[in-house]
Amino acid sequence: MEDSEAIKPQKMLARKETPSVLAAFPGLKRGNQELKMRVLQYSRTEPVLDIREYIVSDQFNGFTKKGISINLEQCRQLLAQLPAMITALEEV
């Protein structure tokens, strides 16, 4: 894959604004960590698919900075590449 074809995540700036959650999907759990997937909308921006780590522990409950937000076009590009990614994982 050439660099020009790579999916580039949207740069998310530090925001004081709380986004609207337009949709939420079942998370992927591993121990006390979970990847939560949500469609978020900040004012004056397009909706994004946000995939972010969520931790539940004695010290902290909530979302971490570990994650990615992608717009609709980037999501479509990711889905188109997903079969090849799955094949690569199966071949390892």
C-alpha cells in the first residue's frame, strides 16, 4: 500500500465541548479494558466514528486518549481494506 492510499486519522484537537453521541455499539472487551465504538458529533464538524479505549479500575473509570476518530470516507476506506487485513491476520 502506498502512503497516499493509507487511511489517515482525523486530527482531533483538545476540546472543551462535550460531543453528542449519535450511536453506540457493543464494545470489545479484554480484561479491564474495552474498546468502545461510538458515532460522535461535535458542533460545526462532521460526525466521526470514534473507537477508544475505556478502562474500569480502582483508580480510573473512563475513556483514555488511546483511540482513533475517523470520518465517513475514512470508514469506507477501512471497510474496503478489512478483508485483506483479516487474511493477513489469519496467515500469521
